[in-house]
Amino acid sequence: MTTSDDSKYQPGEPPTAPEGAIISPDTLRSNRIPPGQSRTPKWPVLDAFGTPKMPAADRWRLKVFGLVAKPYELTLAEFQALPRVKVFADFHCVTRWSRLSNVWEGVSTKYLLERAGILPEAKYVVCHGYDNGWTTNLPLSDFLADDALLTDLHDGEPISPDHGGPVRGMVPQLYAWKSAKWICGIELLPHDQAGYWERGGYHMRGDPWVEERFRDDNW
């Protein structure tokens, strides 16, 4: 399902990074557009099932569980009260468009997992979404990148439901399907476990700079 959010149109050249933001390393490349991609000034809306009916704000929950020493659960108010970061990053969709110079605000994935206590055997992450049990998988090292976060603000505004609000994942150095919309859970595992799109043939990692769009049949 694809539509476009005209309120997020970027006229002219991509904006520069705001003061104090974490700078995603891919924004420092001389050519910021990965192979097979083209820049769009829009912010298209894509998802597997359409925007889900979300719980009321006071019933929203985020669970951190699996191979952690101290599993925990957060309400939306508790999440928003945690120490916050701002990240300047590009956004690359596997459907071949890129939106440059996004500013995301929220809570660092490192902070969320360090609070839980990562067990030594944890090597992979599965992010769970509110939309029909949707999941996506990532190497733990990618999920813990300095520019990765769970975000509730985009370019200074609350993330709309169509774009994954109230809170979505954001792992800017991988294709955007790895940045789980409507996130409700972070699970740590000892092994890789294919998520929704990965079970359909999408790549298990998804690095846009080497066009990891689809996996081979040997996985």
C-alpha cells in the first residue's frame, strides 16, 4: 500500500543538520544516494496491511524482552520521559526512493537495551509491531548503531499514524523496512529469525549500499 504525505514535502536542497544532532555516517558520503535509488522530496507512505487501529495513548506499551537480564515494559508517558536524542539521517526505501535529511527525535536503542541488560548470547533483534503481528529482524550490532533509535518526532512534529506513530523504530543505515512502524516490542535472540518481509524473500540484513534487497535461496 503506497500513498504520499504532502505535508512533508522538501523544496530545494536537502536541509542541513541541526546543532547537537547525532549525525548518521551515511549523510557524510559525497554521494548520499545508494545504488538503484533516486531522491524524492516527498515522504511516501508504505506498509504491509494499512495503518492499524492503535490503542489509546494510555494503553500503548513497549516491551523489551528475550535475552536480557531485566525484561521491562514502558507506557508511552514513561517512554517519552526517558533521556532523548536527536538524529540527522537519510531514509532509503527498498522500493527505490530516498528521502534525505530527516531529523528524528526519541530514545536511543542503546539506552533501551542497556537498561534491560543484554545477555552475552544475544546476537539478533526481532522488532514487533502492532499491525497484525508484523515483525522484522536485525543483527544486534545494527540495532545498536549510534544513529539508531525509537522515535516519536520527525522534523520536529509527532509522527503520524500513517508513518508509524506514536513510536516507530529507526535504523537509518539499513533499508527502511527494517525500521519497524507501530513498534510494540523488542526481542533479543541468539539466532537470526526471519520477519514478515524476510519470509517473503527480502534480505535478512538489508544494506542499501550493496543493494541487499532480496535474499538468495541458500539462507
